[in-house]
Amino acid sequence: MKVVSIIGARPQFIKCAPVSRALRHVAREVVVHTGQHYDDRMSGVFFRELGIADPDYHLGVGSGTHGQQTGDMLKGVEEILLKEVPDMVLVYGDTNSTLAGALAAVKLHIPVVHVEAGLRSFNRNMPEEINRVVTDQLSALLLCPTETAVDNLRREGVTEGVHLVGDVMYDALWDSVERAQQTSTVLDRLGLTPQGYLLATVHRADNTDRLANLSGIVSAFNRLARPDQVIVFPVHPRTRKQLEKISFSPSPYLHLVDPAPYLDMVCLERNAHAIVTDSGGIQKEAHWLGVPCITLREETEWIETVESGWNCLVGAVPDRIVSAVRAVRPGRVDRWPYSRGEASTAVAHRVSAFASGRRAGCAVSG
């Protein structure tokens, strides 16, 4: 059995690490890197830290408009699939790489496996939401991280090929958390003490492309930053470009730093007093690590983090951001019900079973 895995963005590299290790016990995997994230700080360092084999193909697509980027990926992925002739194509999450991989595969009648199927923000203004919905409609095997995701698909009439497998990001995190604590020197390099800082990330288009939203967010950061509680803000390359367009003078206690490698980021998350973010992955990691999270969105795909009381949705409104951070209190986080460190193995099992079923079907029909 041959599986082509399509990855291209930082969260997909993280998810790919444990899945690839499990998948290679049951299949020959061919990894295609679209180049959606191409800066070494957003790409190469993850392969090195997470022990991912170098991609078999690198498209080098780079940045561009959604249509241009997706179109370039679609063309490149199609050429690879015609050459490799895989039994399945595996895609992750909700990026343009996800959509391009799914479209290229289904047009060639190759079954699509979607890891993190069924997630919904119910906000069609988010490009990620369009990518999720379309990919789920194209997929033959839909591997869901939560029961909520399964329910979302059921409401849309999608029930065939749907399986609850748990969250592969949990596997990646717990593969790395102790190693990060032992080997990362990021706290010393930045002069930080555990619980003595806030960690912030901003990268969603709603918050970066809408300059009013970005201005409101960073003004809240300036209000919150103080000598005894600095804010560490690893700045996504797109966010840095947008910050140059607004009149923004950061507080001396608001530290804008380059994107952090994964092990440094895990260490920063684990030791933060609280995390302020618009990242779906970091919302989950905060929950798993027991660190309060304030989310710079009005909705989330990970509703379980909100229902547990560990995640607070505040949008881009400065007063709401400031109030939520100031209200943070230590506490005990509820256990995440869907993650036991076995999701990647479950993905590999479902892929293998699906392939066996297809072969048996062909044998019967022949």
C-alpha cells in the first residue's frame, strides 16, 4: 500500500510527525511538502526537531493569493500523483495545502483520507472553514478528533467512512513536552521566569488582514504588558508585514520575537501564566498543558476547551482582551476526553483497514 501525505504548513508538520511514524508500519509513505510555509523558522526547523524524514517532493509554492496558491499546489500535486499512483492521499486540517491535495486526488479517483475531519467554526468568512467543508465532502475516510466533529458531519449528512480517532496533536505534544523542558533554553535566552509572562500569537487572516482588528489586539497587549509580566509575542511573517502598516509602538515590556521552533514553543506554552492566541492548535495545547487560554476570535472549532471553562473567546476587542487576561486564575483543567496518546496509531489502523476493504471489494467484484 502506498500513501501520499500532503503537508505544507507549520501545524501539519507537527501532526505529521507521530502519524508518519505509525503509518510507516503499515504503508509506504511518500511525503509532499507544498511549500506553503517556506521560511526555515516555519518549516525546516520542524522537520529537524520532530524527526520527520525529508519530504520526497517539495513544490516550493510559497505565498500568494488563496486562488493562486491553491492553483499552483493543485497543478504540482497532480503531477506527483500521476507519477506515484498511490492507493490513497492523506491530508491534514484546513489549509490551502489540504484543499489542493484533496482536489488533485479526487479528480484522479484516488481516495482521500482527511485527518481532523468534521471541525467547524461555522464562520464562512474564514478561508479555513471553506477548506474544511470542501475537503470533508471530497474525502472517503474522515478521521475525527472529537465527538463534536463526528456530530458536525452527521448533521451535514456525512456518515460513511467517519471514525473517531482522537487528536494526533496530543500525540505530538506529549512526544515532545519533556524533551522541550529539558533541552530548550528559550526562557534563559529571553530572560523569562515561569508564570512571569504572557505568551501571545496572532496569525489568522481575520486578525491580520483587518488592520482595525490587529490595531485593537496589539493595543490590548500594550495595556497588559508590565515589568513583572512581560508579553512574549512570536510574530508570524505575515503578521509582521501587517504591523508595519499600522501606527504601532510596542511597549518595552512587549517583546516581539521571531517565530519559535516547536520545542521552544512548547516550553513557552508550558511555563506561561496565560496564553493569548488565535491559533486552534495552541488552544488545545494550552488545555492539555493546564495553561489558561484567551482566544482572539468570536468562535472556535475546539468548543470543548470553552465548555471546560479553560478557554475564553474575546475576539479582537481590546477591553474584552484585557479583562479576560486580568481575570485569569490558577485552576484545574478538565481532562480532554478524546486523547490518550493513541490517535496516530488509530489513524494508521483505519488507513490500513480501508485499503484492505478496497482490495477485498475489488477481488469480489473481479
